[in-house]
Amino acid sequence: MPTESFSLGRGTQAVIDLAALRHNMELVRRQAPHSKVLGVVKADAYGHGLLPVATALADSSDALGVATFEEGLALKKTGVQRPILLMEGVFSLEQLKEASAQGLNLVVHQPWQLAMLLEADLPRPVGVWLKVDTGMHRLGISDNGCALFWQQLNNSPNVADLVLMSHLACADEPDHALNRRQGELFRQLKSTVGAHQASLANSAATLDRVDFHHEWVRPGLMLYGASPFADRSAESLGLKPAMHLQSRIISRSTVLPGESVGYGATWTAAARTEVAVVAIGYGDGYPRHIGKSTQVLIKGQRCPVVGRVSMDMITVDVSVVPEVGPNTPVTLWGPGLPVEEVAQWANTINYELLCQVTGRVQRVYQGSGAD
């Protein structure tokens, strides 16, 4: 019989371990003991929940970073007592004035953003991180314009603190030649402009490149207990995964040889097979395009996913697991099944899997500080 908790819903949950988040932040501190830490909580804290995660990390972060203006305002409304950095900056004069009024810090990465900031009549000065393009060629002013832009910002009454920053293109590949070129150019620019505060390191560089730490590190993925490296597991790095994505079996049936399962009849039973339906699908953020070797974890046993992923359900071969049925818990990723493995099966990255868990998946918070 289903339990009472199962009767209240599908049982599809992302269980977030706040203690794991704090453990990972402590690892950042040990890796970069002489740097301040900007905890990156953009994209709803990589799918973990912006407000609970920011609250959990506020005391151990020196600042928090978000991508959008709306995320920054949401954090401000919670009363988080840490500087908040808009990592894409602002995109209108109205946003700039409101950011100033709310005490939000800004990344400036385009000449028009600089001009708007210098010319604006603001309620109060804003903290600015000037982003320079050292080789990624995505966002950032050119290295040739860095000295002039820095001087203009440094002399502006609209600017409070000033930090020089750049972003690494290949930090997850430690031996890539571009890392050295970007690191050297950034050090040269820092020296040229006389910056007292600078930031280059993301999670991978925080873990692997002490020479890239400077005054600020910007860990993101590692805070959530996932590895930024393809060849090193989170466990080997000392990280603790913060998200356990789980659901429950809602049906079990016997599929006979020659019978197929799911849309398109893409999987056909070669032998008598016990197949369970699990209440999760691409509508919850579980990846649709998974490989044939994809597995889930049931009662400590790895079980293959068979047939196509549907919007709300997946089907799993549970022949090797005794006594499973409606309400049996299923781990999609988490303890015993790292998200990095699932990402490999889905031909994607762990960042994407974490971020794409949808809003209909209930977030449940555990660990010290959880409600």
C-alpha cells in the first residue's frame, strides 16, 4: 500500500543538503585562504533554489553573484547582508538607477555600459567590476581599452569600489595553452592599471590554479558539490553533492519477450522483464536524450532505463531488484549515482542537468539552517 507521504504527491523531489553547501564553501576557503569569495548563485543557485542557498552561504561568503537584475533584487528583499554583484551588469538607465538605490554592484563589460554609468545621475555610487576580455571573446572590453576604461571609472564619483575581472575559457582543461595566455595577460593588465582587487578564478581555477586566485575567487559549480573537471570526480576533490534528485515508482508490470515499451517502441524485451514506471520525465528536467546505458538507483541496485523518456515518466528494468512496487524510492542522481555520470550518459554537462530541474520538482532543504 502507498504510504501517506506518497499519497500527497508524485514524490518527485530535489533534496538539497545545506550542510553540504557549507562544507564545499569551507573547501573553497582552504583552497584559496588569501582570497575573498564571491559565491555564485545565478540561475536559481544552479537549480538548488536562490533564496535558501544564498541564505545558507551568506555568512561564509564575502559577496554573492547573480546573472540578472531580477535575481539581485530578489536577494536584496530577503535582507541578505552581503554585497550582491550583477554579473551581466545592467541594460538600461532605469536598471542602473535602481541598482544604485538598492546598493547592488555591477559588472561593466561593454563601452556603452561604461558611458551610461559615467553620465548618470545616481542616488549613490556603485561598486563596479570591470570585465576585460583576455581570450574567451564572449563578454568584456578589449585589453587595449582596459587602461583608459579603468582610469575613467577610478575617477568617477559614480563608482565606489573597483575590481578588475576576467573569465577563463578552458579552466576545466588545466593543460590548455589558453589558460597560460589568459593568466599572463590578466596579470599584466592588473599591474598596468594598478588594480588592488582582481578576480579571475572560477571553480576549476580555484581548485587547480593558485596563481589565478588573486584577491577574489568566484566559485559556482563546486559550491553545489559537482566537479568542473571531466576526469576528476567530485568525491576525489573532496566535494559533497548538495542535490539528491529522487522520485518514486508508480507502477510495475511484466513485459514479455517481443513486447516493446514507450513512445516509438524503441526498446523491445529480449526476455521476460519486470518494468517499473518512475514519476519523473523531461517536464521535470530529467534529460530526454539519454544513452542506452543510463541507469537509476533503486534499493542500492543500479537499474537500466528502458524506452524513451516521456514528459512525466521514465521506464526502468527492475528485474534484478526484489520487492519493488508503487512508492519504492528511486534516485536519479545523488548518493551512489553522481550527476557527472548521468551527464555523460546524456551527452551533456553536470551544470546543465542541475540548472534544468524544473519548478514543479519540489525542493526539500535539509541540514543545519533548513526550515
